[in-house]
Amino acid sequence: MGNATPWVTQLIPYALVATTVYADEPDFDRTMELGKETFAGSGWRTALSKHLEMEERGCFNADPLDTTYEETLDQVATGRAVGVVQVASVLSQLRAAAPGLTLRMTALPAGDDPDDTWMPGAVSAAYGLDPGTPHRKEALAFIDFLGSARGQNLYNRSGATLPAIPNDSFTVDPAIREVAERQKAGSTIPFMDQRWPNSAVQQTLFAQIEALLAGTTDVDAALAALDGAYRDRA
């Protein structure tokens, strides 16, 4: 874990919650939006408890709060770590650092049944158009190209990722074959923050995971903080 880099703190919870929450309740976000679910009363509790248990059992590197994102990739590239919980775009970085590595992205299990395992799969980038641009026509043409099969294929081949709009002409990188299969089977869920009502929930998650690993809070308090941030929709 490279939790000295704040955004990394979300990745293991997201990987676990995909199974502990969304495998049984794919519409959890909508139910939560309606006020019928909470972090504290859901599989988020299971996920955070499992995260702590994994840390206590030595599943991760030493001193995760003092380890950066870049250092975790170096640990994999140099053979000091068997893997890293990360997004697909790191594959190209790892290949550049260690061309001889054979890499594979797979779901992080949160239970014992592979058939019940889900994984997060998010849109990694989005594009916008400045309404005041004097080059509106050209910009729209470029965005259309990015959304085309050719544009999607060019972008995703270089980053070892998948097209947001699947097409039959794209050749899936073997390292992310499982992700593609899960995408097709419907056993992926968007990154949770993409459906939250405000950015404060994600920032609260960063802080609470850091505090959990530092031993300065517990699961009950962390979940209460997340519920509080969620209710503040401003």
C-alpha cells in the first residue's frame, strides 16, 4: 500500500466494497440516495473490517502510511512485492520499468466464492469543451474522434486499458483480460466516488482510511464520518 499518496487510500476499500456491497445490491447507490441505506448499515462495514484484518495479518508492505504510490510500483518492478492494488494504467509504467515482467490484473477477493466476486471498473478520464473557445468546430471534431472506435482503440492500447464504449475491433491486452470479461459479464461497478453527491465523501474516506491504519479511529467512527459527509450534499 502506498498510502502516503492520499488518493491511493481509496483503492483497497473500493476493491472490497465491489463484492461486499454491490454483488448483492447493484443499485446500492440509488438506494442510498433515497435515504434507505447508509455506510454504517451496509457492506462497507465488512470491507473496512477486512481491510484492517489484512493489515494486521501482514498482507501488505511495512509502513504503508509512509510509502508512496511510486514506491509501491518500484517494489513490484524489482520483485520485492507480488502485486499492488492499483488501476490498469499502472501496467504501462510497470512494463517500462521492468520489461520482463508478466503482469495480470485480477479482482481482489472479499470472500471465498469466485462467482460472488465483483471488481470496480471506472472511467479513468473525461473530456470537456470550453464553451468560449474560438475553435469550437475543431474541438468538437476532436472529441468525436476520441469517442470513435479508432480514437478509443489508440488511446487504450497505449495505456493498457479498455474502451469506455466497447467495440469489436479492439484487441484486449492479455494482462486485463479478466477485467474485460467481467465488464462483459456485468460484474464490475463504477468507482464509488463517481456516484457520491459531493467531493467531501471521498476526501473523508482518504482521511478515515489513514486514521484506521494509524490506529487513531475505529470502524464505527470511520463509517459515521462517511455518513456525515454524505448527508452534507452541498
